Amino acid sequence: MSAHSLVRALRKNKTLRYGVPMFLLIIGGSFGLREFSQIRYDAVKIKVDPELEKKLKMSNVSLESEYEKIKDSTFEDWKNIRGPRPWEDPDLLQGRNPEILKTKTA
């Protein structure tokens, strides 16, 4: 059996042609997935700067305290004012009626 006929036999073998790449994909994928999953657990272990942590504890700011501040607020008089687009003058836009702007720019 010559080397040429051996190579031809290996190319015709379906296990080597399809099975080995699939096996490598599954095994390689599991290692890759493990590495990407490890990033999540490593990110949790990152410590916050101690000075920043002290400032947060001293300020007593929490989600509950912020909720208590705005709990009784009424938003009936709230008005949605859009920000200026890059080509618009921000000083002219704030507080103006959008219908007036449409007639001026059109």
C-alpha cells in the first residue's frame, strides 16, 4: 500500500472527515465557554476603591432613600422638552413650543 492510496483512504473515511472536526469543535467549545463564563465570576471579585466606598457609606444614599424623596411628587405638570439636534441652536430651542419651531424651520 503506497502513501498515495493511504491518503485517499483517509479522505474517504467519514469518521476522520466529519467526526474528528466535530469532536474538536465540541471539546474546544467547552474550553472556550469555560473561559468566557469565568469572566463573569472574576468581575464580581473586583473590589471597589476604599475611598469611594467610604464616601458612599457616609452619604447614606440608597435606593430606598431616593424613592422616599420622590414618592409623593406629582408629575402632572411635567413637560417633555426634547434636546437640541446638532444643527439647532440650544438656546433657542429650550422651552419653545415644537409647533412654532416646525413653522420656522420649514
